[in-house]
Amino acid sequence: MANNNSFLKILFLTTHNLAANPRLVKEIKLALQHNYEVEVICYTFRNWSYEINDKMLQEFQSQRVKFHCIEAGRKNIFDWFIAVSKEKLARLFSQISSLKNAALANAVSRRNVGLLAAVNKINSADWVIGHNPGALWATLTAGERLKCKMGFDVEDYHPGEGNDVQLQGLTKKLMEQVLPKMDYVSFAAPMIREAVKEDLGSEGKNWVTILNYFPSTEFITPSSIEGPLQLVWFSQNISWGRGLELAIPSIKNNKENVELHLFGNIDARFYDTILKGIENIKVHSPLPQKELHQQLSRFDIGLALELADDRNRGLCITNKILAYLQAGLFVLASNTLAQQNFLIQFQDVGIINDILKERNASVVIDQLVAKKEQIRNQKEFRFLQFKNNCWEVESKKILKTWRQSKI
């Protein structure tokens, strides 16, 4: 039922926490800036992200955002056991029978169980907006029960994530069942939108592509840099499978001319096997988003070395490549189809390289070292070039969607 207060209310659902979902955080902030009442159902993870996430929760709670946090691990052992059991049973039955509705959602994600339980405690909303495939069914359930508008954000091409063919098929089927019933669907990249359109056979009437740009206020004027070429890479986790291991040998062998800084939660085995003892590679702990973005001003080149080892990786435009560009960095990007199509729109902001080819990493590192002064001299130009490529501009699309679809 629609909220009777003077301000409309948005209920956000996610199977992640805030620290792992910057796109959701931006939507929450956008809603608050435009006087929406906000309620959030999310998960709690007691890992590297816990302290960062807790600070974010406190900040939003001080702005009267109401949170319903569900334990993702075994702290509530009974709830955890029920959720895991339902997921395992649903996946087992999916091999012998076609699933739909809640059973299909349980097969896609054990966190559907917790979301559904939390949704039943919500009294009202004007919008319910889901993030992550495990929230698909709960978003539809909440929208139908509360008789409110429904939206869903497709940040990745979920049927193309990973290598679990059974899970990919289940996720695709759930998206086919749920997305056509949404009042709008947002996509983080044009090629993800096209892939979902292909799966569903047609495009929805209120689909919108919203690139994952960040607020321009989070980036500061580039610093003057001297000495070795400064490279940077960041992610939630520093480990194998993100292209780093292909570039590190070339960086290690060029220690007088190149320095690489990594921000994220380090995998101990990755450190011991790949990084230990390399003098010109520095590892930094994860930082809150705004602090990380300000730190980017200290570097010359951002690495976006995504490997198209699943379909999603070939279609997505990552947070990091957008953050590098907004910070004014030159970008070294691997040749995924999405990164090629994106960077070609801009002049002199980066280069595309096939780092899988033998010696390509060494050749491109040498080329970048030779271009160091040019890269540094054009840094402020790149920074200003992207001043209007930011969340303040991009978010107008979603705000228009929220406003056009008022009840």
C-alpha cells in the first residue's frame, strides 16, 4: 500500500552488504538527497568488510535510514541451516523437475529465505528495488504484497557469471520469470542490457542503462608526481583470476621505472606465491570508497586487466575503470569486448592490450614508461574531460524513472 507520508518511501533489497555494493549505496544517497524515506534489507558478513560496513550503516542510520540486517554466516545457526538446506534441496530437485517461484529463487540463492522473512515484516513502501539475483523473487513478492512499484538493478550479466552451468541456467530462468513484471529495470552496461534482451526475447518498456560512475566530489585534482611510473589496481579482494598475475612479472623486472600499488583484502596464498619479496609492489588495506577515490590522484595509470573467463567479464564495465577515468588516470585495459567498446568513445585516455599473449605485458609496460611524461602532462586534461561523466549526471536517469512512475 502506498505510503501516506508526504515523502515517498523506497525499500531496497540486496543479498550483499553496503561495503560490497557501491551501486546500492549511491542509490540510497540519491533517494535521501531527494527526500525519499529509505528502508533497506541487507546482509551482514563478518569478514574484512565488517568494520567498513558498520561505519556506513551508522552514517546512514544517522540520516534516519532503517536497516534490517540478516546474518550471512552461522551466527544464527538455525536460520543458516534452514537457508542452506532449502538451497541444496532446490538445486537437487531442479535436476529432475522444472522449478518456479520461491523454489527457483531458493535454488539461485540461499539468501532468498532471509529476504522473504524480512520482507514479511515491512508495512509499507511506494517502491521496492532489488539488487543482485538472489533478491529477484523477494523484490517481486514485496511489490505484490505491498501493492507498490517494483524496480530491479542488473549490475552484472548474472547468467554468465562463473562456471557453474546449473546455477547459470537457474539464474537465467528466474530473470526470465521476474524481470518482465518489474516497473523498471536498470543495467550497468549496454552489453549486459543487450544480453538480457536476447535472453528474454524483447526489451522491457522501462529499461534504462545507468553506468556505474561515482560522484565527482569524491575525486580531487591530480597530484604532481615524480619518480617511477605509478600504477594502481584495486578490488575487494587481491587474488588470482583478475589479470594481475599476468602483469606482475613485467612490473617486477622493471623495478627502477615502475611501482604498483594494490588496494584490497589480500589473499594470503596469492601474496606468498606471487607478491612476496617484490620491492616495487605495495599492498594496502581496503579503504572506504571516498578515501580510495581521493588516493587515486597520487597515481599515473590504473590497471583494468579483466579476463573474459566468463561471459559476464566480457560484457561488464567495472567500477575501477570508471573510477580511474574520473580521477584523471591513464588506463591500461585488457581487450574485453565491453572495455574496448567503452574506451574507444574517448580520446587518449588509455590503451587496450591483450595481456594473454606472451610478452605483451612486458612490451606495453615499456611503452608506458617511455610515455611517462606525456601521461603526466595530460593528467589534468583527462580529469577535466571526465568532470561531467559522473554520478550527478548519470543518476538523473534513474531519478526520472522513479518520478515518472509515481503511484
